[in-house]
Amino acid sequence: MALAVIRKSSSAGSHTGTVNTRRRLLRSLSLVFVLSWIATAWWNVSKPLPPGMHVDGQLQPVPAQDLRLLFDVTAANARGEQIRSQQIFDAVLALIAGSRDFLLLDYFLFNGQGGPASELNYANGLRPLAQQLRQALLARRRAAPDMPILLIVDPINGYYERALPPELAQLRAAGITVIVTDLDPL
């Protein structure tokens, strides 16, 4: 009987040692992960930009009365009815229509795709923003054929493939400069 107690005690001690070893390993791995994350964040905040990427201009004062807050809201009211207000996008369309000398747009996403697996479903008030933006740019090109229009997009729009998606190819064919950001130097 005493021998059984000793074995039991020995087994419990071994199990406790294994648990402590796992905890130390988990703490160490967690610490390595956190320190790696902090180091990566610090590097991406402090690394120098590639040549030609840093532009420094003078501050341009804007009178307070010329400022206004634009917002996009998609929500439900107290009765559960959907509320949509897209002031920002409406203002962009107005700026495109009113541009005179030069137009530069920088968009991360510019396509009507829901992803590689499906198209977006424009039901329940969802606006086809990329389509409306493309139509506005094409209309501006027709109205002002000599005005420079530049559109900067990320390569995600073509799912990082080399070919332009049809929406962007159509803009390029109309004489609009479409620039796909080269992410490699960054």
C-alpha cells in the first residue's frame, strides 16, 4: 500500500511538472509573440519611406466656416427600419462633376465584386458605389477630355493578379490614368 501511495505521489508530481513546463512554454511563446508584434509595429511606424514617396507641403489654412462634417450612416431606427445616408460619397460625386483643372482620386477598393467567389448583391438599398464612381469619371472624361484624371488603386482590386479588372480597364481605355500601387517598395 505504501508503494502505491509513493507511485501516486510520483505520478502527481510528474503531471504538475508537465503542467508547469507547458505554462512556461506558453508564457515564453506569448512573450515572443508580443515582442515580435511590438517590434514589427515600431518598424512600420519608423522606417524610412522609399525615395519619392515623402511629399512635404506647406499648410493651407481653411476658414472654419468652410468646414463641414460629412458622414455615412447605415443603421436601423427604433422601429427596425433601415437608415442609409452616404454624404461622403455624394460629395465625392459632386466634386468629380465640378472638377475643372485636375482630378486625383485614391481608392483602396474600386470594384463591384463581392470577392473571388461572388458578385455583390445590391438589394435593400445597397448602392453600387464603384459603378457610380466609374460612371461619374467617364462622364467627366467626356465633358473635359483634356483634363488630367488620375485614379490610384491598390492591387487588391485585381486580387493581386497582373491584369486590371474590367472596371479599371474601361477607365484606362477612356483615357483616365489608372495607377495600381506597387506595394513591394513599401
